Amino acid sequence: MNIGFDGKRAANNLTGLGNYSRSLIAQLAGFFPQNRYFVYTPKIKNHPQINRFLSIPNILTELPNVPGLFWRTSGIKKQLLKDNIDLFHGLSHEIPLGIHKSGIPSVVTIHDLIFLKFPQYFGRIDRFIYNLKFRYACKNSNRIVAISEQTKNDIIEHFNIDPEKIEVIYQSCDDSFKIASTDQLKESVRLKYQLPEKYILNVGTIETRKNLLTLVKALKQINEDHVLVVVGRKTKYADLVNQEIDKLNLRPRIIFLQDIPFNELPSIYQMAAVFVYPSVYEGFGIPVIEALYAHVPVVAATGSCLEEAGGKYSSYVSPFDHNGFAKAINHILDHPKVQKEMIEKGKDYVQRFNTEIISKEMMGLYTDVLKLHRSQHSNDAQLSTRPQRSRRSQRTSKN
């Protein structure tokens, strides 16, 4: 089978959608090496993480034959046909215009509809463009992959899509998070970033939706022997966070890290006492999965899909309840037995996001889409070649 992917983010982005794209394609290539996986991208970022991904034997990189502004949205179809692509997967909310008329079936992954749930976090033009792309992809793809039940419900609510068209297939995280770091590597990472022995961890872009401000407010009430380590790119929202840090005199208790090499991040997770994710809304919440694989207790926000990601043995608090977050975190820190149980139960729960399970689910979806597509085309072909009786002969036979 030749499977094509919108690879712009796989070949260029080092977070979020890029990680999802690379992990999924690499996992499929590993578990189903009999197929060829075509990554279509307008350019390639020169980075070790991306270079390793693109060097996997049955992954083929496809750059534009005829470069142009609209290659991903339209011009790509000629290359898909030339490469004899059996199925195309849009990994991040969009598919090429008119692909449903090309004879190539398509699948699209919808990660979230945050731009509709929280429009205040997006500019007007961005919302307009996202709305056009997402709606078009949901309407014209053969099947939709939602990365959580929450996202599936949002697609049904906002786009009025038949639930039967939507398949929930969860994400996993990179396999590096599932392997225990050596003591030597941990110590090396600890020294490099001056990490304390005891710390609470938060990972994610420092933006309004991720709600770091609530965690900062909670820190004032959390055991003073623990520091907060924040890993993530800063946005303008970080100014508001810093104002609160200074207001509460918490500067000595917070460490900000940015641009961490991907191979060092698992160690940072594994040395944490608690992972805290107060995000107001997520499509899934990969950092929660990464923390559970790292054997770290999780405290997350209610109200979106984080309960799906973390399971019932993680702890959940209303997003803006900083007192509730402080109480939940202190309860874990003060009770080693609770901490141990959360780690053990979390370790069991996270196995449902195992890469082999997810890869098999995705390949099963591809197979179903192809079978149905070929069956429909076979029926159409039979109808088009069937001799048509004239109206006159039909009237004669009736008489």
C-alpha cells in the first residue's frame, strides 16, 4: 500500500503536531514495513530529530515538483496520482482541495476545535481560515480521526457531522518517554539545568490557554521544599505570569527552561515529584501521557479531555481553582503511599496508548476506508457498463 501524508509539520515542527505526525508515521512504518509512506512537504527543517525520522527506510520524502504557494492545498494532487497513492492522510486538520474527485480516498485527523470553543485566543482572520479548512476537511474526507471522545463530540456539535464518520484513535507519545533514563543521564541533565532534588513539573507553551498563572498562584501554598520547573516556549502571556511571580515573591522557587533537546526531556519528567497540567482546554494532552509513562503522578484540569488522557487514578481540579491545585499537589507530596499508588495505577492505565495498539487501529481504519472506496467504485463501474434499455423497449416489455 502507498500511503501519502501531509508532512509539512512532520518535516518542520518540533512540538505538538510535528511530534504527532512523526510518531504516527514512524510507528506505522515500524509495525507495517510492507507499505510505503510518502511524506509530502514544501520544505524540510535541518534538525537531528527530523533527519532521523526521514531516514527510516520505508519513509519517502516528497518535495514539490512544481513549487508554489498553493501546492499543499491543490497542486499536490498531481504528485499523489503520479506516485500511485492508495490513501492520503491529512495529519493536521486539512486535506487538499478536490481530493475527493481525484479517486484517492482521504482521512483527516482533527486534534481539537479550540478556535471555536475559545475564540478569544485567536485572531479573526485565523478563526476564519481555520473554520474553512476544518469544515472542508470534515465534509470531504472519507473518514475523520478524532484524537479524543471530547474532540469527536465537538466535531459533531460544531460541524453537524455523522458520528459514524468519526473514529476516535488516541495519540501516543514518542517511545523515548517509555524508556527509563540511566542514573548517569539524569544526573547529567540535572547538573546542566541546575535542577533541584525536589520539583513539580509543568510542560507546555506558556500561553493563556495553558493557564500557568493558576499553578503559580497555587505554588504559594505548596510545600516550600519543592520548586516549580516550567518547560516551554514563552509568549506574551509570560509577562502576566512573571508579574504574579514577583507579586507573590516566588522568583527563587521557579525555574524556566526553553528549547530543551528532545532526548533530555524524558529525564526531566522522570526526576519530577508531580506533573501538573492546569490547561483550560486540550484536544488530548500528550504531556499527561508522557508523565504517566515517566511514572510521575499527574494533577490536571477538568473540563476537556484530560480525564481521558490521565485516567481515574490521576487527580483533577477545576482549571482556575488554585487552592484546589495546591491541596491536590500537597496531598501527593505528603503521602508517599498515595504517590506510589498513583504511579502504579497510572503505569497500567497508560498502556492503552501503546504505540502498537494505536498503529493497528490506524491501519485498520485505512484498510476499511480502502475496501469501502474500492467497493463503491466497483459498483459504479458495473453500473456504467451495464447495457441500458431504451424507454421504448421498456414500454414494449410492459405491454
